[in-house]
Amino acid sequence: MAPDAREESAGPRLVRPYALTSGRTESVVDLPIEATLEVQPSGRSANWPEGHMSGRIIELCATSQSVAEVSAKLHIPLGVARVLLGDLITAGHLRTRATISENTTTDERRELIERTLSGLRAL
């Protein structure tokens, strides 16, 4: 007997972006795509349900990631990433780090541009 064609596949399910953000389209925090993120102690100690997007973001940001990199690596639209990251920032689980200042060296600027381009290409 052939397997039921209506049987669900074992692969991941498609979740609509508005479901992840509760319909919100803008973050309360201004987040340029090159902004880097750092996990705060409250983010490390939070018990996220397995597979929860916030937990996945915190896990990913254990090593410094830009907004563009988070979007690309989690396969979510940039706008959705900004909303979710903004939520984690306002909750105190993440913080942004300044990407460029007057004291930024040429090598640091080049690295930032390369990482940003890499994130954009991955989108």
C-alpha cells in the first residue's frame, strides 16, 4: 500500500514572517544592517524553548554577528530580523556595539565592509 500523499514531510515547516513578529514590521530600535550584536548575561541565562527563534538568535550571537549575518544565517527576511533583534535588545538580552568610530582603524573598517558584503550576498 502506498503511503498517504497527505502525510506531512519531516522537513521544516514554513512560518510566515508576520507570525514571528506578531504582525509588526518595524523595530523599536534603529538597527543598521552592519550593527554588531553582543549577548548580555540575561540572554545567556534565559531558558528558551527548543527551536524558539529568540534562543536561536542568542545562540548565534554568542560570537559577534551583524544584523545582516543574523538574517542570512537564520534564513529570515532582514525586516523580521530587525524586529526580533529589537525585541531582544529592549528586553536586555542583546546589545549593539558601535561599528565605526573616529578611532576605527582602516583594517577594522575593511573587515566591517567585508562582513557586511558577505551577509548581503548570503541574503
